[in-house]
Amino acid sequence: MELRGESGFKVVAYRRAARSVESMKEDLEEVSRRGELETIPGVGKAIASKISEFLDTGKIGAHDRLFQETPQGMAELLEISGLGPKTISMLHEKLGVSTVEELERAVREHRVRRLPRMGPTSEKNILRAIERWKKRSDRIPLGVALPIAERILGSLRRVEGVRNLTLAGSLRRGRETVGDIDILATSESPGAAIRAFVEIPAVEEVLMKGPTKASVIVDETVQVDLRIVEPRSFGTVVQYFTGSKEHNVRLRQVALSKGYSLSEYSLTRVANGEELFFDREEDLYHHLGMDWIPPEIREDQGEVEAALAGRLPRLIEVSDIKGDLHVHSDWSDGRHSIEEMVKTAKKLGYEYMAICDHSPSLGIANGLAEDRFKEKMELIRSLNGSIEGFSILVGTEVDIRADGKLDYPDEILSQCDVVVASVHSAYNQREREMTNRIISAMESEEVDVIGHPTGRKIGEREAYEVDMERVLEAAARTKTAMEINAHPSRLDLNGRWARRAKELEVKLAINTDAHSTCGLMAIEYGIKTARRGWLEEKDVLNTLGIADLLKYLDKV
Ligand code: DGT
Ligand code: CA
Ligand code: CA
Ligand code: ZN
């Protein structure tokens, strides 16, 4: 109503009534049944009739109408501190702004300062408020959430009586960002477990604490939920809280079609009310006549049907990876030497690793001029002579220049075992230009892999404009692999595009783009992303042993 410029008096009345209802001890339905709604402070005839309407129908017609008539996103603008409804109405009327994004654009283009009662200072303030708002509403990147979750699991593991600690929610599904961290466990004494949880030193604030569950804040903004579950229901509860919501809805439909109702805790035979409990998730799925479904693909994207038909893919695992095809060394902007990187790769059980330092145009990343590239190649050859059972591959991450040309001549590229080609500049090209730029790189005989194909950085930078469908078609035609860059701030391609690539028979390469030895551990995130894309071992280039890999790279 405020956004639509309705009278302030009405707005205040609703607000007052809402506050009274919120703080009522008694159930609103009881009060309504006795016909006493109008005794609630602030509730007059009009509001009482709307409350009745809501209790009867679950909706309020006037409210629905207001929602329909208000552009989507406008309500969100109210969350930008310093922006009142009057200002928002004006921004909408004069500049057509109805979302935070449009507001940010208007400010950056200095269109806001020309409005009445606005100026350069207001623009600066709005921008700062938008930055704050973005941070607050941001979902947590997987690469931030997972280490935090593991630390908390570590603390909980030491609490007496706590068993079956399990991650649930979007974190268990390996989503690239998560809203919060969900943890489930069983315990002989739930109360003690909850008490121990809220007292973990990392906990900064306790949002909610009950007999079997609690929610806390760690690391300033990260919410962690712990639920202690009865052992006999554990499987059903883990299934429920792993989600996704959409997957659960599909699963409940399947249950119904087989004569069951599925709740958070149990499966109930509708015919006779018999309640079935499952302490293991597998048993619940099996009882419904389907294979157990890996959490990463529980998004209602066909996995339930596949599981019913016994046709789920055998998803790729970390242990299927035989080597990394994109790492940096201290020859360009990496922190560690080739020898140090190799030592860690061997510890991971790899057979090979491609050292892909940057090309010359990436001056800031210390890209290698041709003479230094040749020097590095010589070093790799001599190192290979002195190690057993491991191959260091000569590689490069060659820059795809703005015009689509590669940043090394073919004479250099043809001496590489692996050429990863990536975009690192002119991100703001138009879609057609960017698409053609990447495709022309793929058309080079020498390019084996396109690195971080969309260029997005989670929470930092959007993907550049690119027609990925066309890029993938070209990849299929030119037999170029697409990277799943495993760096947790990239995860690029993401699961959705990886699945599309697989459909088009494009090979994927899961690379860490490591700039240090510990960067190699990011493979875990790449694998989660690949699993979300339904990938199997055979879809991924670097599951090949060294002999097959070299044959593949030579042939295509
Ligand atoms: P997030 O935290 O936004 O990244 O996403 P999730 O999927 O972790 O969602 P969350 O933490 O709200 O709830 C965890 C799981 O619990 C969710 O994946 C499915 C289940 N769940 C929560 N609320 C509902 C609901 O209203 N309906 C159904 N069917 N499932 C729900
Ligand atoms: Ca969650
Ligand atoms: Ca949650
Ligand atoms: Zn790169």
C-alpha cells in the first residue's frame, strides 16, 4: 500500500493490527470462532473481515490484488536502507525502476541525481546501501560453507552420545551456494547434545534453542541448524531435510501412488494407518520401489523417474580422477614450483598433471613470453626423465584475445601436450561477439579445453554474455572439451551446463586451476558440480589413464 501511495492512515492501521495479532497469546481462530476479532487492539470492522476471509480461504483478495498490481521486485527495494516508499514510488514513476538491479544501474548512470531532492551524495549513499544489502542477502558459497560445516562436525563428534552426524540440505546436495548449514544426528541425550552445540566456541549467536533442535550463527552471517533425531526415523528425516523441496514433492507423489503418505518421520500405509520407520535412507527409497538417489541430483530433474526405472547414472567420484589438466606454477602467477606441485599431485594418487601457465598478454599474471615458455618446456622434459610413474604435461592457459585470436602462435601451441584456452579480458563484449570469440578459439586445431567457459565468479562477477548452447554445439563439432573449473568461487561450467554438455556428447575436464599445492584439493568441489550435472566417469577427460589421454589429445 505504501509503494502504491495509499493513505498513510490506512497503512499505519494495518501495521498496528499486525503487531497486536503477532503478539497474541491465544489462537486467532479461537478468537474468531467466538466472534471477538474486533476486541483485538487496532482491529476494526474492515480488518476483522479480512482476517475472517484469511481464516476461511487462506487468502485475502485485496492483498492478492495489491501484489498483482505491484511490479515484482518493488517490495525488495524497501529493504535498501534509506529508501522510503515515497522515494521508491518516485524512482518507479520517473525512471521505471522496479528492482534493486535497475536501481543500481540508474545510480551508476547518474540518472538518480537529476531527480527532485536527490544529488550526487544520495547516489553514493544508495550505492553503499545496495552493497550492504547484497552482502546481507547473499547466499554462502559452497567453498565457504563446507569448511565451516566440517569444523562444526568436528566439534560435535567429540560430544558424548552423539552419533550419525550427517550434513543435510543444500550443502549435502552440493549446491554452489547455500542458504544455511543443516546438520542432523542421533543422541542418547538430545538435550545435552543441543547444549554442547550452542556452546561451541565458534557460535556467536543463538537464534533458537529447543529440546531437540537449535539454530546458531557462526562467522558473522552463517546460520547452522542442528536437529537431533530419533534413531528409528533417522533415514526418513535425513531424506526429508536433504531436500530439495521439489524432489520431496515428487517423492511424496510416488508414495501416494503406492498407497502411502510420506511425512518427515515415517511412511504411513493409507489403507490401515500402519506406520513404517526407516533408520536408513536407502531403505526408504527401496521400499518405494526405486534405487537410492545421490543427493547431488535430487532436484526433480528426472532423477525420480530414472530411479524408478533403475536407470540412474553411476555418478563420477573423486577417486575416478587420474590427473589435473590445468594448474599454474611459479613460472607465472602460481605460488609453488613445478616440483612442489608434482609432489602433491603424486600424493593425491594422480598419474599426470598439466602445467598451464598464462600467456604473455596476461602481464599482471606474469604470462610467459615465448623464450620463457621454451625454457619451462625444457625443464619439464628433464624433470620427466627423472620421475617414475608420473607424467608432467607441457601445457598453457592461453588467452583468447578480444578478437578471438590466441595469445601464442601455433608454433608454440603445437609443442604443448594440453592447451587450455580462456577468456581473461574484454568481459563486456556483446553476446554474439563473445560467442564467436570463443568458437573461433575452439576452431584452432591446437585448443583442447576451454577454461572456465562462462567467466562467472560466484558472488563477485556475473558470467559474461555468451550463447553457451552455441558454444557447446561448436565444442561437439570441434571435439573440444569444456572445463568444469573446480575452484569454489568459479564452479564453471556449473552442473546444469555440464549436464547439457554431456547430452551433446561434449567431454568435460574437471580441473582445479590450482595456483598453489593446496589449490589441488578443490577437486572435491569440481566433482560435486560434475555430479550435479549427472556426469559419469566416461564423460570426463581426466579420468583417462595417461596413455589413453595422450592418444585422445593427439587424435582430436
Ligand atoms: P538453502 O538452505 O536455501 O540453500 O536450501 P535447503 O534445500 O537446504 O533448504 P532449507 O534449509 O530451507 O531446508 C532443508 C530441507 O528441508 C529442504 O531441502 C527440504 C526440506 N524442507 C524444508 N522446508 C520444506 C517445506 O516447506 N516443504 C518440503 N517439502 N520440504 C521442506
Ligand atoms: Ca539449508
Ligand atoms: Ca535450514
Ligand atoms: Zn584462467
